[in-house]
Amino acid sequence: MIKLPYYPGCTLKTSAKNFEISAIESAKILDIELIELPRWNCCGTVFSLTSDDLIHHIAPIRNLIRVQEMNGNGIVKDEHRLVTLCSMCYNTLKRANLRVKENPDDFKKINDLMYLEEDYNGNVEVIHFLELLKKTGFEKVKEKVKKPLKNLKIAPYYGCMLLRPKEVGIDDPEDPTIQAELLESLGAEVIDNPYKKVCCGSYQTVQDKYVVSELTYDILTHAQREGAFAITTSCPLCAFNLDNRQKEVKEKHQDFKQIPVFYFTQLMAIAFGLGEKYCSFDLNYINPRPLLIDKKLL
């Protein structure tokens, strides 16, 4: 069993517990133990992009220091990869890491400012769980499948943070396939949605939920027109906008047919034979159970 440092972030401890639990249990099937960082803090989510603003990089870099501490304390051994699940946390941590590595002055200032912490040495690599799965091998994933997702037509949704900017993205920003490869290894039929990388509206959901609901309508209806029964995502905010905002979509478009939104790890758990015990479907706004029962997966 390989042990890897794991950063959950805030949402996976609250409204996205269904993402975290299904990921941790599915990882175990692949002989991967995700060990939560001790004393982690919020990554800051989408830090300032201005060149003279370093203060917003302190939070993510402090989390990378925790990886060093895990190695020093023997919790993990010579393992400097930090696994993330949330797309926004991944993007924030990786961009901050790249900035200090590429700018020696910024690197020194960050370490000087956090004088009560041990110096960050720049050796940590931030990776997304999907990247880890690809490196592990989708063939190995396929070998662990006990209940193939037959006849389940799924449209992967990527959003912004997994793919952009190019130096941070985990896949081709114009034609990503990593979720499709995973879903195919689980036995699902992958539907290509032309809106798979269109922004869901992000935090506009706080200011104007009806603006976001129109984006949600476009993304979901295009997937449905291509034949999708459900959507997968890796971002709790995208999941909220695509799942919960279907209520507002239905208010404005009464002919709209609601569609389940899964975290890709929930489908992994089902395919690995873990059942719904670790899926926490009660946290999904649109109940996915009827679809899974219809396809004889529950």
C-alpha cells in the first residue's frame, strides 16, 4: 500500500463529503492510502494574480510545508507528492508552488515571512487524483472493477481549474480526455459534451444564481442532447452549480429534464463494488439512485 500526503480543503469536509469519502475508499482498492495533512489550512482559493501580491500565496505554501513535516515525522517516507481532489484547491496550490519555484525573490520573501515555520524547500509536487490514477494505470483500474458501469452514458465535465492555465492543467485544455479514459476503464459509455470545458459561473452563484442557472442549462442540455444520462465533475463549486442550481433552471425552463451530477469518485466506488455506503448520495441534490437502480448498479 503506497501512502501519499493528501490535502482535502474546506468543502470536502462539509458539503462535499461525498467526494472525499468515495475517493479515499476507492483509492484503497488501488492500494493507495491517502493520508490527510496534519494542521492543514484553507488554500485561499483562487489567489490574487497581481505580481506584487505575495500575501495570498502564504496559505498554499504553508500547506506544502506540512508535506515536508510528514516526511520528517515518518508519517510518509520520501513521498513529496501532495494529492488533491478539489479542482480549485489543486489549481491554487500548484500555481503558488510554481510561482515560488520560478521566482527566487518571492521564494525567499515567503520563507522569511513565515519565520515560525520551517523553510519550504520547493521539493513538493502538487498532483490531482486524476493524474495519480492515470499514472497508476487505467488498466489497473479496470482490473479492480467488480460492477462495470454498463449502459451508463456519462458526460465528463472539466470546467476551468483542471485545465487552465496550460502549465498547471492536467490535460489538453482544448480536448481533455482523462475523465473519459477513467470512465471507460470503469465500463461506462462516455458522451462527449461540447460544453465540457465551459465555465459553470463559479462564484457568480452567490451574486446572481439565475445567471449561473443559464450556464447550467446550456451545459446540461447539451450533454443530454448528445445522449448523456449524467455528468461527472471534480470541483465542488461546479458540482453545486450544475447540481443544486437545477432548481433555478427548472423555474425558468419548465421543459428541462433534471440530470444527476456525480463526482467521478462516486462512480469509481460503485464500479469497485463498494456500493453506496461510501457514496453519500444524500448530499447529491438530484438523487442519482433511480438512474443507478435502473441500470442495475444498485
